[in-house]
Amino acid sequence: MSIILENVNYIYMKKTPYEKTAIKNINLEIKRGEFIGIIGHTGSGKSTLLQHLNGLLKPTSGTVHVDGQDINLKGEAARNAKRSVGMVFQYPEHQLFEETVYEDIAFGPRNIGIEESEVDRRVKRVMDMVGLGFDQFAKRTPFQLSGGQMRRVAIAGVIALEPAYLILDEPSAGLDPRGRDEIFGQIIKMYKNTGITVVLVSHNMEDVARMANRLIVMKDGEISLDGSPIEIFSGFQGQLKAAGVSVPPLTALMNTFKQYGLAVDHTVVTMDAAVDSLLTVVGRR
Amino acid sequence: MEPFITVKDMCHIYAAQDGNEVKALDNINLSIYKGEFVAIIGANGSGKSTLAKHFNALLIPSSGTCHVNGLDTTDSANIWLVRQLVGMVFQNPDNQIVAAVVEEDVAFGPENLGVQPGEISARVTEALHVVGMEEYRYHSPHLLSGGQKQRVAIAGVLAMQSNCLVLDEPTAMLDPKGRQEVLSTVCQLHQERKITVVYITHFMEEAVAADRVIVMNRGKVVMEGSPAQIFSQVTRLKELGLDVPVAAEMAYRLRQHNIKIPEGIITDEELVVAICP
């Protein structure tokens, strides 16, 4: 069970003067249960790649299979396969439109013909998952919540469709540090509790390093690196720089220590571990 | 130094949908000096954007005053002059581009001011040169990257010959490269052209580039000082829901373990030098 992209190419505005190959020759398998971080600078093809995962874009050439089904064919089976991939766009709170939080989350499930008692069960479940108390928030208008809360309502609306794969495009953009920690905390919790597959596009390297168990670096429409965050951040800094992405600030600091001859562990991803590593080294002198 | 923007006892009150009044700004007193680069940080809802919108009279104080270059923004006769003096750049690059060609977008401001066509053309050339976007003059803005779009927006402000640039989270939607492009353009304008900059951000590593940092919380200014003074107060900033640069946090944690590190460290290099002299 996985999403498999084979030899996928996508060309925008083909046969016009603006023709541009956005992604080329992508071969990628996203297995159920993975937590994948995708990084790369603007124009590297991240968003184009994401939009292929649930059929929003059709490859110019190549195929996309979700759990064995080619999603770009016509028919019921392809439609269902696409539905198993839930997509949360950038600034999803701009897509809220209902009068209450409950109605907004219920819209998706109702739209695909889920019966009302099941809709009710799902709304309660997903509100709990994203940390919005049902009694406190269900009847409120989504438009007077904080930015972080609105975004959680929007994410809840996607999860209510019970996708096997959850794709998140920059879920922390524009949130303050507290809002960002809330969102990522909920995503990690959901991942651990439900085993949902997560594909996360983020510019926040620190969060990607902390959360993802696999990292994909995009450059000029191609996959330039694919591996664990520790491997990539500690071993491929040249390629990261070429791809226009930076290592997490903590990794950068630890690397600077190394350059000055301190034998710290530069593969740490948390501040606690970094402090411990530094104390060991400094204590030893 | 001479103040360019002076805010006295300023409050701003919004009427919320439920009819209650929300005090978005609560008795603000501050000055922004000519040629200064000020960063404003604070959690969502702390009043940063509301404050910034007073600087070019998009919002008018509910009480108190805001003067820009000596002009009272509450006097409606001053509004257009204030808006010409202070240019705004917003978070979402797509919301502030109005034309189908880059040069027309940059020309939009001066055209509205009634500047002569020859002069507009010269200003557009100059402004695009300053932000490093000359080669995109005849491009369509929607095909540019986020960082490029923001630089076009900054060029639009320059073409109006504003001498103060207010940027409200200009990099929130950008990748690290785009963020770097925008920040270095802003730093360059500040250093080379002495443009007064007010820069709102959630990215502490950007705030570090400023001359002065203002911290807001619940509609009030709660801290003010140089980046080194502000970011060495790790616990206080965390209480306010803000980040600190990694080096400042590390310095703070090491001090707790009785390792002697001087105060005021905010960059990686400063910390490394303090530890390995």
C-alpha cells in the first residue's frame, strides 16, 4: 500500500513561449505509515509534485498510482483512490466558509454522501484530534478564532474525510512560534495515534528535522536527495546549499562548533541533546 | 536623531462582531527615527499589524496621535501625503500586485500621483535596479517567485519616492532563499539609501538585523532595545510565546550549567568565540 510515481514529468503551458518543465522524471514511492518532509526552494517543483499526489494535476507523461490504482484513469475506482489522499493547502483557513466550526468540518463528509450520524461521529473525533474542544468550539463561527485555531479547523475538515495519506503544504506559514508548535504538536500526535501517512512541505528545517522520518530535497524539478533527516543534514550540506535550502539553525550552530575544533555531535536535532553534547565536550577540557 | 514617526498615547479600538470592543492598541508611545531600522516582534494578535497600519494612515488612532514627518494622520488633509511618505509591503505577494507586467506594477504608484511619463519611466528603471529586478521588467508578475514578487512590491514603494518602508511579515510566505533576498534588499536600502525601515516579523534571525527591536504583547509595547539586549532575555521572550535565536538559547542553557558566557550573545559566531577563545 503506497503512492507510487513513475517517470512523472509535468510541463506548464506546453507549446507556448512560457513552456516550463516544473517536475521531471520523478520516481518516488510514499509508503503507508511514513512521515515525509519535502523541502526545496520556491520553484523547485514541490507544489507541482504535491498536486500530482491526488490528481489535481495530471502528469504530462508518467503515472501516479495510489494503492495500486492509476488515479488519472476515469471511473469510480480512480475517484476513490484520489479521495484517500487528503490535501491541506497553504493558508487553508482562507477556505473556511461555513457559519460554525461544526458545519465547516461536516461539509466534506456530507459532500461525499456520508450519512448524518457518521458525519457527527467524525466531526467529534477530528475536533478532538486537532485539540479543539467540541463543547467550546463546535457552535462558534470559525472567523473569530485565532490564526492557529482557524488553521486547525481547516485541517480537521480534511481529516474528517478520513484520508489514508495527509498532504500538508506549509502548515505553519504565518503562524507565530506558539501557533506553529500547536499545529505541529497536533500533527505529530495524530501521526502517532492513527498511523496516518504524512507528507509535509515546510521551509522550517528545524521542524522537518524533528518530525519527519524521511526527507526529500527537490531541486530544479528533480529529487536531489532522499534519506533520513540526520543523514541529509549532516552529510550533504553542499547539495543542500545548491538546492537553496538551509540546514536547521541548531545544526548550523553545531557545525560551527565543529569547525572550531569542538568534537560535538552535529547530528542532534533537539536543544536538550545539543546542550548535553556541548557540556560533555566542554566539561572534558 | 530626528523622529520620523511619533506615536503618543495611541489607542486603537475595534468593534468585534459580537459588539464588544477590542483594544488592539493600548496606550502606545514610541518614536521611529529617520534612517532607523526597527523590527517589531510579538505573538499573533499582539497588535503589530494594527500598529504598522497607523504609520501610513490606513488606520487612524481611536485616541492619542500618530505624526508622520510632523503630519498628524488624524487630519484627513494629510492622508495622501503620509501615504506617499510611508510605503507598505504586506505578507502575501499576490495580494499587492495589480498589473500584468512588472514595469506597469512598479509604475502604478507614481502614475496615481500624477508624475510625468518620462519621470515615471526613469523612476521605474531606478527602482527595479535597486531591488535587482531589472531583467524582469517586461515579465508577468504572476510567474515570479515569492521573493521576486516582494522585491517588485518594494520597487513600487521606491518609485513613489517614499522614504519610509513598512513591511508587515514580508517573508512569512517565502522560502529561505526568498527570505534572504527580501531581507538583504531591505538592509541594503537602509544602509545605502538611509531609508527608514519598520519590519514586522516572526523570524528572530531577521529581527537580529535591525538597529532596534520592539516587542509587543496584548496591544502594548513590552520591551524595547538593541537585538542583543532583547534576545538575551530568553525566559521573558518565551513567556511571550516568542522564539529566540538558537545561539541565545544555547548561551542561556549553558549558563544554567554554570558555564561562564558573557551576556548579549545572539549569533552563532559570538557563542562559538565565547566558548572556544
